Amino acid sequence: MPTKDRLLVLLQTLQKNSDDETALSTADILAALEAEGHDCSIRTLRRDVKSLQDCGYEIEIREKTEGGYTRYAWMDREWSQPELQILVDAVSAAQFIPQARSEELIRKLSGMAGPSHQEELVPQFLISERVKAKNKDMIYSVQAIRRAIERDRKIAFRYLQYNMNKEQVPKHEGTPEEEYVVSPYATVWNNDRYYLVGWSDKRNKIAVYRIDRMKVPKQLPNKRIPAPDDFDIRDYTDKVFRMYGGPEEKVTLKCKTEILDQVIDRFGEGIELKNRCSETFEVTVPVSLSTTFYAWVFQFVGKMRILGPEYVREVYVGYLGMAMNEVLEE
């Protein structure tokens, strides 16, 4: 058979079965080549290894063993052990990846570590299977969306919601609104969820959709509606995913120093801290005024106050009053 085929088998054998701690003897390699239908002498093997080295592959030749065989090891691992561990942990923790898919991806990542380290690549922390996404087709939805973006095409999909039997069924099932038609602009990963940002034909504005709640989108022949001239995906997602929809307003907060980490996590290190003292600080930040914002403030009750604008304070007090009334009515 052609030499190039033998070289490919040799390359694959070394990649799969050797690494910095595990080397293959000449006998091991010759047996593997023979199993694939390649007759090879020791001299030819040495020449083939030299050819691969000349092509830039990092193959280490080690001293002969007591049995008289030279040993060879594949050293050209593109990913280091710590890098692969980070990826394994991320896949394990990602809620948007179903459990079975996570296990498959982790197996593939472990295979990149070499035979001596595969068993070491296990998730360093675990996430309950019950919070994992159940939509096994989500990875294909992401692929379909990105292809549509590349080809400048609209997509159509059915959006899912739970019924009282805890089954996911199409939203607006049986109505003309059942199918959503969207001009996709970007996919966004935020708070361990994958989202689609695009122009909704139905709403006639930019909207956000959870990809794990979609049936796999189909690409339409229609060209996408271009994004508005003043649309900036980074700015938009920063506002929407920071506090979700609502009119934007600059709000001044007075916070105790013990929650500074949480404030920076939410608004970034670029915020300016004013009127600082050992116990409190003030900060003025742009937010989207929505129930999500007020709920976020409420979680820091006793540690955060809204100083202004006054109408924002009044809306917050109104929500507190509604919540109190709900409790008293019970």
C-alpha cells in the first residue's frame, strides 16, 4: 500500500496510544501497523518516524528497553492537562448541555489528553442532573442559527413551554402565531443559558429567545431584516441580560461595603464609587427598569437603598407594598 497510508496509520497509532508518560515499543507499533494491513520493517519504521519529525510532529525517541526495542512517544498535545480540565468542568457545569451530551463531550475531551491522563480528566465539581437542559437537539439549534446568520437568512421555529403535565409543547399550538419567524443577529451565552437575539417579525422589534426552548429552527429563503443602524450587540446584551427589558435609567444606589463584590459582578469594574467610607458607598449605574431590577435590589434588603431618581424609589416602594398585601391576604 502507499507509504502515505502507512504514515497516517503510524501517526494515528502514536496519537491515540502514547504520550509523555506512555511510550510504544517498536514491537507495539509494528503489530498495530500489521493489524491495519501494512508490512513494515524496523528500518522502515525509523525512516517513517523521521519523516513525521521532519514535518514538524513532536515524536520522542527513547532509549532501547531491556528487550532491545526502541520506544516512541507522541508529545505534540495541542491542549495541556489544565486546559482540558477547565473545558471538562465547563461542560459538566453547563446547564444548557443535556446530561448525555455532557458525558459524550467529556469523553471526547478526555481522549485528547493521551492514554496516561484520560482517567484523570473527571469533573472537579458536579451539577445536579435535574437542572440540566432536557432539549437534546439544542446543539443542532445553535448550529442552524449560526448557519442562517452566515447565509443572511431568516429562520422559523416553534417555541416550547411546559403544560400542567410538565411536558414541553409548542407555544400558541394550533394558532397562526405558533411558528416564530426571526432574523437572527447573534447567539449569546449568559448565566449558563444560550439565547438567540434577533428581529421578530411578529413583534416588529428586536427580541430574545432561549435556544433550549426551541424546536430546531429551519432556514427560510427570505433574507434577514438588517439590524437597526444604532444597534450594537454588545451594548444591547449588556443592558438586556444585566437587568432584562424596561426603560433605561441612571439609578443611584447606596450600598454597604460588604456587598461590593456583588455590585461589581453585576455592573463591572468600571463603576465609580462615591461618598465612600468604611461602611458604605454610593454608585450611579444605568439599568433597565423592570421587575427583575427591583427584585435584584430586594435581595440585598438592609444592605442596599435606592437614592434616586425619586420615581424609581416610589415604584420600588409600591412593589414592596404589593408584596406585603399578598402576604397579609393569606
